[in-house]
Amino acid sequence: MTDIQVYGLKNCDTCKKARAWLDQRDIGHVFHDVREAPLDRKTVAAWIDELGSDTLINRRGTTWRQLSAADQAKAADAAGACDLILAHPALMKRPVFDLGRERLIGFGKPQHAVLAAL
């Protein structure tokens, strides 16, 4: 099996927990810090098409709250949501697991079950 691609921020506690969990289970993965190696528009647009901007954008975080109302309104459509994530990578819910055939967002029990079954 090909390594899972994991996207997030290296200082994000949830990303750290996810990486440790994968390591403990010897599940091969490659971590991509989206600040150090920014995502491209094609990737973000595909994720939004697959998952929806409501799923991909973290509206509970500090980054979202610090945006102006005008910038927040941009998240209403796919192109605007893509622009926001590209400009502010911390807006993305994390981690994003790219399994090739599907993407998972976050690191809770549903994600544990899918990842453990690989």
C-alpha cells in the first residue's frame, strides 16, 4: 500500500496526535505542512468539490474569527473558499488524510476506524 498523505500544520496538536497514532500502528504516511509547502489551487478546489467548503473550513478557529466579515462572506462559494484556504492555510480543518480514493478530515473515532482498517 502507498503511504497515506497527511496534510496539516506541524504545530497543530491534533496533527501531532494523528501522526503519533499512525506511527504507533506502523501505518505508513507522509506529512505535509501546508505552511511550509503550500497547497496548490487544483488540490484545494478538488477537496472542496469532494467534501464541501463547510467541511473543509474551520469556522471555530482563531484564524476564521480574525477575518473581516467581507472575507468570511467569500467562503459562501467554492472559488472564494479556495482563495481563503490558499491565503490562510490555518483555516483548513486538520488533518486531511489523502487515502488516494477518498479524503478524511479531522482525527476522531470515525477516522480512527477507517485508518485502522487500512
